[in-house]
Amino acid sequence: MAKYLDPKVDFLFKKIFGENKELLISFLNSFLPLEDGREVMEIEYLSPEMVPATPLGKNSTVDVRCTDNHGRAFIVEMQSEWTNIFRKRLIVNGSKAIIRQMDKKSVKDEAKQFQNLQPVYVLAAVNSTFSDGNEWYHLLKIMNPKNHAVVLDGLEFILLELPKFNPETWSLAHKKLAILWLRFLKEIDGYHNVVGNGGSGRANTK
């Protein structure tokens, strides 16, 4: 019996979340630290190519990039291994998403440019472990580690450490759909297609 295709495979992950708005909205609302009443309701897909602001910069490509009805920007990534290059790429692409907002604003009013900037969220599911302990949900902000009330808002990173996922450790009870999404990504290898035979169609992630 053949296995289902693995959604962690790069091309399939992009197809699921890059071509199905409803699924992407559900995925974002399940894991992003959004306040009640500020959930993602509508999205517009943007080009996954992150073009640099200067000619000397280098293009990079993300799995899925979109903006929502509030003007917030979202980058969604699936990665097979946690590497130093991937870590730095997340920072670069998140920063590019902020800069690209400024390109669309009036260059005559710098104060208005900064005032109009909307938050950028980088959501990455990683199919390997990269931290000590059992915590698998990581929310990273720019803040004073000794005083979390001092925050530079506007750019947040949400990292999902898939191998350590345990539904019993999920603290946000009102986001139960997140458990289903994590099981879909992590546990699908344990399910088999009862119809037909053949190869699994799996490929290496980037």
C-alpha cells in the first residue's frame, strides 16, 4: 500500500498553502499570536521572490508570502533541517518584507512612512530539533530579555519544532485547530492509502 504524499515535501507544502487561501488562513490563525478580533480574514498572495531594495542585493525565494485585510505581511516556510543559513535567511526575508512596505509609501513624508508600517510575521515549520527541552512552539520578538515590556514591535518569528510536537504541551486551548495541523504535518507518515499501490512520490526538502 502506498503512503500519502508528505506535506513537508517542499513542492507539496507550497501547493497546499500557496494555492488554497482557506487552508493558509486556517494555518496562520492557528499559530500566530494574534489578538481576538484581529484574526486573518482575507489574504492576497504575493510573489514568493523577495527582491532586494538595492542592485547589489541578492534575490531570495520563500515558500509562501501574502498580505491580509489589515495590511499585515506573512511569510510561511517549511524546512527539513535547522541550519545557520536558514536562520539568517528568516531574518533577512522578514526584514525585506518590512522594507518593501516602505517602497509603496510616500517618499515625501518619512514620518508617515514609518507610521504606516504594518506587522510582519515569519512562520516556519522545521522538521528537526534545534533547541534544548521539550518546547516546540517558539515565539521570538525583539525585546529586552530582562524586561519583556520593552519591545520593538513590527517583526515576529514563530518557529514550530515538529519532532517535539506534543498536544499535551499546547497551552492555547482556544486554538485547538493547531493540534490538527501539527498532526497533519508530523504524523501523516503513519497513515496509508488503502486504495492502489505505487510509489509515495516523496522528494527531499530544500
